[in-house]
Amino acid sequence: MSDIQLPQLKPGQTVRVHQKIKEGSKERLQMFEGVVIAIKHGTGPTATFTVRKISDGIAVERIFPLHSPIIAKLDVIRQAKVRRAKLYYLRNADAKPLRERLEAKKKA
């Protein structure tokens, strides 16, 4: 991805990562859309960012190398106002509505 322009990534952004997937001799693009919860190792060659999404009620996190050639495109969909550099608290926040539903079901 070093030959294309990178957007300014920040925690709290919802991003769409277009990733090149190679299957046999064919190559296709697969999108992964979610919230950036962490950026590690600065902006250098070893920099990574973690994206979290909810797919069919299951949380999925992927760690992408920032300068990887498998990333074809990186779109910023929206920016949330956050006050932390690492948004690991979203891991527990996603489980809270499910936990509340289960507790309500036990009472009934």
C-alpha cells in the first residue's frame, strides 16, 4: 500500500478496508468494514491498526499492517469523537446489550 495515498487514521473512525485475496491464480477484493480500535507502532513500516466489526452478532477483530501491499484501498466512512487512544472498552460495550437480554430472560 506504500504506492497509494493513506488517509489519516484515528481511533474511532469507521473504515472500509479493501483487501486483495488470492485464490489459486485469481485475485479478488474483499471488504472489511468496522471501527478502528487501536493503532500501534506509529506510522513506520511496522505500524498496524486493529478494526472491529459485529458480524451476525459475533464480534470480529482484524489486525492490518498499515503499509501492506494486500491493502488495495482504505476508505474512511465516518469519524466518532473519542477521548482515548485505544478503544478496548468497546469489547465489553458490545456484550452489554446481550448480557442485559439474557438477564431479563432469566427473570421472566
